[in-house]
Amino acid sequence: GDSVTQMEGPVTLSEEAFLTINCTYTATGYPSLFWYVQYPGEGLQLLLKATKADDKGSNKGFEATYRKETTSFHLEKGSVQVSDSAVYFCALSGGYGQNFVFGPGTRLSVLP
Amino acid sequence: EAQVTQNPRYLITVTGKKLTVTCSQNMNHEYMSWYRQDPGLGLRQIYYSMNVEVTDKGDVPEGYKVSRKEKRNFPLILESPSPNQTSLYFCASSRPPSTGNTEAFFGQGTRLTVV
């Protein structure tokens, strides 16, 4: 079945450092890809998405590009802030399976 | 405001005492799902529903029931809770993949403790 693999962390960075969280997927069909963020004590919120190959999703300084050839959707940010500390989930939807499959989540801590 | 509402947010109960966690969405979404989140295991899908009266098992359905009598509501039922069901639960709703717009909206979560 469909699956998502991502680096589990935890990842600890200093403020203004560069962030990469790797995500790769396995899916039949042509899924949409997502990054969700979960701040402490809250539910998941959509951070960005891409619906087809070579699309780039971006939001709040975060970016990810849908790479069909490497089945990847790595999350990047050029300069992280303390307020970016959260758990980040990579997910896919719309393969030939049912709707959403999530990765295990990556906890990011940004130190001042 | 588009939202998914779960209740209660926190619940402590005893083994074997039936409970229901409610979930309601106001976006007219066809798809609804329940997940549990456990440390080191990420989000695992319990049940999902593609429309009214259409439900199916996810990855970890044992010990849970659901129903979808109305489009907006998707309650999660634990007939006889056990301590291994202590977890953080999320409800989500979305449109079907065929729409090309499948962003999932999540509730705030229900933290359940079974003693």
C-alpha cells in the first residue's frame, strides 16, 4: 500500500539556521503531497501542498517541491525561528488507496 | 469559519465503560476519518468514511466503532475501553481525491486516558 517515510528527528537547530526535513513516498497513481504542522497542544494544520509533479508548495517561508523521479517532497526553510518549533508531518493523498497516509512526524526544536 | 469540532478535549475514564467522542464538520466534506497519535508511531488511521453510511477500517480499527448517519457527524465509539487505547485522537475531514483538492482539516484533538 501507499506509505510515507520521513526523518524522525528530533531535529534541534539554532535560530536562523537552514532547515531540511526529508520525505519520500511510495504510492500507486498520482497522489497529492502535503506538509502539516502541529504546534504544542494543537491539532494539525496544513503548511503547504503540491498536487502534481514539479509543483512547488510554499508558505511562511517553507518550501517543498514534488519530485516524481525521486518520489520525494523535502521540506526546506532558509532561516528558522523559535516559533517554528513544532512537529512536522509529511502526507500523501489520492493514490489508488483511500485518502490520507501520514509519515511518523519530525519534531523540530529551534533554540534562540 | 470552516472547522472540525471534537468533544470532549480531555477525557479520563475507567476500563470497560463505554464512551463516545463526537466529531462534526461544517464544510460539507464527503470524507471523514479518525486517527490516533502515539509517541514514536505518528498518526494511525482508525476508521474512515467516504460518505453517509459508507465506512471502512483503517490501520488500527480493533476496539473501535464508528457511524456516519449524517454527512457532518462522525462519532468514534469505544464500547469497552482498555488502557492501550489511551492516546490522543484526531478527527479530520476532506473532499475526495477526485476533486483534486484533498486538503484535510483536523479537529483540536481529544486526549483520552483509560485507567
